[in-house]
Amino acid sequence: MFSAERVVPRDLRAAVTSFTVVDTASSSAVAAAACAIGADGIVPGFEYSVDVAAEAAARLGLPHLPLEAAALTRDKYRSRSHLAIAGLAGPRFARIADRRDIVTAASQVGFPAVVKPVDGCGSQHATRVNSLVELQLAVERAMRHGVVDMGREIGHVLLLEQYVEGPEYSIEGYVGRHGPRVLAVAEKLLSAEPYFVEMGHIVEAALAPEHRTALVAYVEKVAAKIGLNLGVFHAEARMTRDGPVLIEIAARLGGDRIYRLVELSKSISLPEVMIRSHLGDTDPAPLCDARHATCVSGVQFFTHVTGRFAGAAAVERVRATPGFEEVEVLSHIGGTVLKLTDFRARVGHVLFTAADRPTLDLRLAEALKALKFDHADNGS
């Protein structure tokens, strides 16, 4: 599925024999396009396409998520309510659809709390609030300045939920004949609060065996209760003193190059597993062994700071570092400097592998230092 709002990259154009531009907000348009080319499956390529892909595939009699399950993953308030009824651990929460809901929601949830759109992603308008005044300001910002992302306007209906303390993880898995199965757990590196911008991920996360077992069992139960019956899932959860607590779950690949980290560390291709599943394969990952990792891999994002980008010579130094896999510096780094409130403030990333975590941390740190914007370099 390709969005009319996005330009197809050159490398993707070269990799396919043809492509079709379609309105990915319309399930009927997607179904018509898929039918015209004789597609055997419809795979959601992004968060906002999950429900559309399910509806389009259902129209054509192709493998698809149950429409209710797809809808639950797209609405954070509905999924919270569904899981609470099922008896799974979660924070206190409330829905804010109108400014008049603020006081009631605050009395139900308490502080500190987190407010975010029920249907957003990328940490957009996700904010920690410590008082009623902060909550009122955050709601006003979100409702007055709704974000248009990939053609979708978000931020008008919000979820307020109890702030959960503990390290945060991304959990990547798929659904096969035996139900949901976790394949990898990634440690998440977050920006400073009150925002929750994802600034990096490490696979496999350094978790005590008993904590990983508890986290995996919990997330697999969440995916089953949501009703996921095929494809892949990307969950986010925190490990609290009382055990794992879900932040959210999505029925699609994780972003931020997480699938690449899983592939490097565990030789498991999540995109392939996803496609096989949406083609009707009930055992899309028959050879995957999630217990072992051949290396540790990590991605770290960076933002614009005062000064000038170090330049092309610095990029080449990064490429020459042992364990190098990727470096990206976005073309807009010389433009407006955005406040680090969501993913749009990030201007690039580095991705490395190593035999152990200390070595990986060192390689990532050295790469970021080499790219520092306040370091003059005549190679630019």
C-alpha cells in the first residue's frame, strides 16, 4: 500500500516492477487497487493503515485481522477498556473528548499522568502532566493545534492515563497457529520528560530472565485478548515493581528500524514473517529461535543542536567504524530547529552491531560524537 501523500523513494522504485498510488485512508480504494492487480494479500505498512488494510482485505476475502481487533489497536482508549474488562494489569485511564471532560478525567486518574491522542503515534502530543493546570494546558495545545500526520488529523480526542514508573521496552512478535509469539524485546531509550520521544533501541534488551519471561507472557496474553489472529505486532510496556504494564499495542511492524535490529541480532526477518502471515501462512516463522542472539544491535537518533553539522568527512569516519550498519542525516538539518517534543525533531540516526553491550554503547557514542553539529569540518 502506497500513500498518495508520500513520494516513492528511488530505491523502492528500482526494486519493484510497478507501483500504484492509492488513497490509503479509503478501504474501498485500497480494495479496488488490490483487486485490479490481483493481489494475494494486503499488508498494513503504517499505523494509520491497520484498520484500512483489514477492511480492504475482508472485502476481497483475503486473510485479514478481525475488524474489531484492528479497531482496538487503532484506539488507545478502546484497547485500554477492552483489556481492563479482561482483567489484565493496566493503569487508571479516562477519555477526554471535550474540555469539559478534563476535571472528571483528572479525578479518575490522578497525577502524575500522561495525556496523548487516542489514535496517534510517534509521541505526538504525548505529555506527562503533574497537575490539573498542566493537564488543561496540554489538552488546549492538542485540541487547538491538531497534528495532520500522513493525511490523518489527530489530537482531538485524548487519553489520560496514570503515569507508570519503570524501564520501557518494545516487544516484537507475530501470530501463528499457536497464537501470539514474542520474537524479540528491545530496550527503549527515551528523551527527557515531560515528553516521550524515542531516541534509541537496543536488541536484545538486557533483562533478567524472570523479568523477560513475565514480560513475554503478559504481552502474548494482551495480543490474544485484543484478538490478533495474524500478522505481526509491536507492543510497548514498562516493567514496574508489580510486573509488566502495557503502554500500547499495534498490529504492524515496529518503527525506528527495530525490525532491522531484530534481523541483525537474531537472523529473523519480521517483514518476511508479516508478509507470509498475510498471505495465509499459519506458520510464518517456522525456523525462528527467539531464545538466542548472535550479537547485540542498536540504533540511536540525534537532534539538531547549536552549531554546524560536522560534514561528509564525519559520515565517512562513522562508516569506517567496526560494527557499522547505517548512518542517516536528513536533508532538513539546516532548517528550523524543532523542540524535542516528538519524532519530528530527530534529524538522523546511526545503527551498529557489537558482540556485547558495552562495546555497542561505545560505538554508538563515538559515532554520535563524530557527527556533532558544533564540530567544524571542512569536509562538508
